[in-house]
Amino acid sequence: MSQVVHRFGNIYAPITCHAWNKNRTQIALSPNNHEVHIYERNGSDWKLLDILNQHDLRVMGIDWGPNTNRIVTCAVDRNAYVWTQGEDKKWKPTLVLLRINRAATCVKWSPDENKFAVGSGARLISVCYFESENDWWVSKHIKKPIRSTITSIDWHPNNVLLVAGSADFKVRVFSAYIKDIEKTPEPTPWGTKMPLGQLMVEFVNSSCGGGWIHNVVFSPDGNKICWVSHDSTINIADATKGNAVTKLRAQYLPFLSCIWMTNNSLVVAGHSCIPILYNLTTDGQLVFGAKLDTSQKKQAGGLSAMNIFQSLDKRSTSEVNDTKLDSVHQNAITSICQYSGEKGNIKSFSTSGMDGLLVIWDVMTLEKTIAGLKII
Amino acid sequence: MAKNTSSKHIDALKTVLNSAPLGSKNQQVKDNALTLTLRVLLAIKPSQIEEAVQSLEIELIDVLMKYVYKGFESPSEGSSGHLLVWHEKAYNIGGVGSIVRVLADTKRA
């Protein structure tokens, strides 16, 4: 099988977001409420290990630092918690004061895991780091020139630059350099001077106006960013080519999430319920690769007239309303995470969505089974 | 002769779509452009619509879709049926993405 479907216990609610531990044996996910559930893989089954129950309102973001084994969560209650595992394998929360007056919307550990960034509805980004003298997490704000809710953030591999997508239809690259804890960063194609909060570059989503940003990610080499927005477009900006933007107007419903497979190909997924691969050609054009979901509509026992009437009778309806979609996911896909392989050469990835399912897609087998699928 | 007028119709379509004042703040300008675009759309026979749509770039399909929906807002005799044919052909190329952009873009027809 090129894709494996998982359901966790009795969760039929949407999975808001999910994150894996380092060796992919455990997963943290939120079933669209104030809790974060930790599951451990047990053969093909999942065992509920712990429920992180500290937030008061819906959890919006989870990130699991692979090397320091710490989980950071943020929620609509305007708080973020850093969770560390004690001797007894129980997770202990530490409150982080974000100093925001609106919901926190997204959170990400930096690559070195010595700081994390939280986007929020308060039109600012909190960059948080641990101050050992006072034994607490400090947060610094990036405010200007953000005009609306931050919907997505991602870190540059250099641990300093931060890209943020916003509901004001703009994508911005900021510096999140904390001079107390790190040494001066090397120049990058995005710029050379990087004091905290410096706006390196700003992109407008569309010349036609509109389209709030759903997700934005740095490429593995850090030289490109890709964002998807509510006008069903996929956009790539390349810092090494004078911040030139390549835009692809897709034929599908808006995408909610994207991930780079390599430096030149990426997978997007969203309201169309299927992950789709796009490739970047050498002359900088974005081209359609393949739909990764090849499932066919299941014909339950053939479509004989008797079956149809039997099923109508069973459901006591008078119409044939088959609501099953011919895709693995039965509702919008809201997040994509890397599952195996390394950054820049992803072997498999996981998707979760509003249908409460988690699906792991194996790129290697997909490449063999789908004709014309090529990841470059 | 007949071929000549149909190709002129397609040229007219490309011209109005290329110069569509979507971002204009002047309502009068937008109204005039709408009237003109609808005149062009309704002048093209249903049998030629396929050919006309095929010749458009994807950006212009989006603009076309915006005018098709705007045209639905103020129907005249037989216009809606005609615009539905335009909608079908534009949808075949732009997909639902094109319809999403009618809703999501702030610069409208």
C-alpha cells in the first residue's frame, strides 16, 4: 500500500493539527478542542498515553522538538505551554507569557530548538526563548508592519529568519535574531543586516487583491518560500533570483497546507481532500506533477437495482445520496507533516484533516504506482 | 466573411478582458466596462464560445469568470442561458479554482 490510514480511538472530530516525535513512534494531536492527545504506535493500533489538559480553549498549534523532546502548544486562550517529560514519563507544562490579547494561531520550534515563534490574532509574532537566570520563557514581539492575524509561520534553516503568512494577504520574511542567546548570523540571500524584527522582504499574495495566506514554508535550502492562499494559488518566491515570484493558478479548491519534498518539488493539500504534487522546472516554472490520491469510488457490492433499493430501505431515504468522496480523506486536509526521510529528501509524509483521519503517504511506492509521477 | 467576424469577436473579447478595470475605484468606469464586456460575450454565438475560451490565457479565464458571475446579477432577455454556456466552457479550463478566485479576489468586476 502506498498510503496507510489511521484513526485514533473514537476520535471522529476534526484533527486540528498533529506533530510527531523524533523516531515517529508517538504522535501529538488535538481533536478540535482544548486537549492534546499523545498516542503511541502499537503495531497497527494506537495506544493513548497521555492527555495534555492545560489549555482552556481550542488548541491551534502543536510542535514537537525532535532533539530536545519538548512539545510546544498554543491555543485560542492566548497561552502557550512548553511540555517536558518527567522521570515518570508524564508531561509537565510550563506556561509561556506571550503578552498577546488575541488567540494564538500557530507555533513552531526553531531548527536549533532554542527558541520558538508564535503567530497570533493580535497582529504580532512572539519570539520566545528560555532565560535560565530567571528560569522562565521570555517573549519578544515582532509587530510592524503586520496588519492582520498571522495564519502561518516557518523558520529558515539558519535559525534566525522567520517567514509569516497573514490574513492581510501578505507574506513577510522577518529576522528573529535574539542577540542574548546566539551569535551574529551569516548573510543570506534574503539580506545581510538582521536585527530582531527587521522586515527582510514583503510579498503581496495577488495582483488581483485578496486571498489570505493559509500556509507558508521555507524550502529545505532556505532560498525559496512557498505559500498557498485562499484564492487557490500556489506561489513561490526565490531570493536568489531577486525575489521573483512564480504563481500558479490551480484548478482546485484552496490549499490549506504545503510541504517541500525536495528543493524543487512540493506537495499541497486542502479543501479538495487530495494531496497534489507540483514540480519546479529549471527555468522557474511551477508545473503540475500528479494527484497522489488514486483511489476509486467504492462500489459496494455492485450497483444492482436490488442493492440500491435495499440500501434506500435500510437508510429510510427516498433518494440515492451517496456522500462518500472518491478520495482517502473524506474532508479537507488541514495539515501535512514530514514522516520519514530528511529535510530536502522526504520519503513519506502524513496528512490529517477535518475527517479525523491521519494518512501516511509513502512517496517511494507512490512514484512506482502512479504513471508519470516524478519527483525532481 | 463569417470566419472573419468570429475572429474579430474573439479579438474584441481579448481586448475587453485585457483592459478590464478590475482595480478601479471609479464605479462609472467599472459599469461601462461591464456593459461593454457583456455586449461582447452575448455577441459571440454559443457555437463559437468553446473556440473563444480555448484562445484565452488562464489569467483571462479568471477575468472572464468574474464577468460571467457579474452578468448573472443583472439578467436581460436570454442572457443568463448564454452566460451559462460561457460558464461551462470557462469552468472546463479553470476548474473550481477559477470560481474560488471570483469569490476571493478583492478586485472584482
